[in-house]
Amino acid sequence: MGVEPSGRSSLAGEIQRRIEQIYELPPMPDMARRILALRADPDASSADLVAIVELDPSLAAQVIRYATSPYYGYSGRIESLHDAITRVLGFDLVMNMALGLSTSKTFRNPCAGPLGLEAFWRHAVFTASFVQSVVKRLPAEIRPEPGMAYLAGLLHNFGFLLLGHLFPPEFKLLNKLAAANPNTPITSLEKCVLGMGQAQELLDMGHAQIGAWLMQSWGMPEELIVTIREHHHPDYQGEHAVYPQLILLANHLLKRHGIGDAPTPDIPAQTLQLLGLTEASVEASLEQLLDGADMLESMARQLAVDA
């Protein structure tokens, strides 16, 4: 797909401007705003990150639970959030994890259904963990920062949260359609959901463009905005393409295990080529991930409750 054609881009921009006159976007949660500011501070330390994350007990518990999981194989004792960051997970991963988890605090979407919070977080957690693990297999010249890759995986479907927030009836219908048509691409189902007036225009943009729009309004990293907007496009080769291609890869692989909204379990050949990977290598990463599935399932369930 490459860079968006100017006509499509200008149309989306005009629709966005008209919608902004009618609908008020939710503000970025205070916790996310604090973490984003910390991310921009070149002198930020682990102590600074601990001080912010400790303000949210559920978030702090998630970080410690992640660090003590068998997935990381750390045999020592983790007695504090500081231990989890400095001994196991690292500053960048925890910062991006905390940023991703805190952004969802604004939304109160339904829990049930293929697009509900339970499925959303299950898909998000498995995708983020897979992407974080597979980046080490990428050629050095295109290898992204693991923490940002994790964040991209965690938030790639964020547009669904905004859809549910702005248009509960339409989102409820889309959720039902997705349940009744599990093998139909979610991007096709979105076009079947009928809205009225400006709502119709927003729904026509789809969850990817909507999510990117919100991330842009919140001042989130450009890598994340591109990921959310392009993660359904196997032929996208524009700036930061490695991130949406990794998400697309994860989605198709996870589809083989009943997770996510990819149209098929088949990996597009151009995705493997762009990433410099083989199907055998990514399947090995997936099998390793599934060995820790119980921990990931537990984390996803807790996130759905805490959201």
C-alpha cells in the first residue's frame, strides 16, 4: 500500500474535521499522560517509573505478575516493582507496557463477544507477547525496539474501544456480526454496520483509521499511529512498516489458535519477505509463546476486569 493516496488521505482528514465538531474525543488518562511525559524525558530513571506505576495498584500488580511468570524464567525473588523493572523486564518494556495498559482506563465497553473487552485483551496480550519475542529474529537493520513493538501489539486494535465508546448501539451490532461470521474479515463487517449522519462517516473509516486518529490526538508515538492505521495492509511499505507487518504476522499466526480477527491463518508472503523471516522460524516463536499461555490468559482476564 505504501503511502496513502492523497485523495484518500484528504477525504479522511475532512471527515475527521467534521466529526470533531460533533463528537468530543475522550481525554488521555492522567496515568498515560504522566508516562508519555516520562518517555520523552532523556533523564528518566527506573525510580521515576516506579513512582508513577505505583499510583495504580492494579497496573503495578500486572507488571510484577508478568515479571514472575515462567515465560521469563527468572529464578530469583521479585519483591518489589523496582525488582521487576531492573532485574527482569527492563525500563523500556515496563514503560511501554504501562503506557498501553493505562490508555484503556477511559473506556467502559462490553466484556462479552468477539470484540468485547475479554476478547480484546486476550488478542492484545498474545499479540504483544508474540511480537516482543519475534523481534530478536529480525535482521539487525530493521529490528525495532522491543518495548515499542510490545506497545504496538497491545494497542493495535484500540479503534474498537473508541467505536464502543462513541457508538454503543453500532458497536453492539458489529460485535454480534463478528460472532455470527467468524470467518469474515472484520474490515468487511464494519462496512455492514449502519449508522446515521456523521456516525456513518466515522464507521466507514473503520477501526484502524479511528484508532490512529485517537492516538494522533493524544500525541502518541508515530510508530504506534502507523501500526494501528496499517496493520490490515500486507502491502504497506511506508515509514515504520516493520511494526504493522509484525502485527499482521502475529494476527495470522494467532488465528490458527482461535485468537484475533485475521481473515485467514495464512501468512502473506510479502510480510515474511519484508521482515526477513521464514514461516518455520515464526512458528517456533509461536510455540514458545504458547508454552506460557496460561499466564497470558490470566493476564488478559485480569485486564478485562480492571479496565
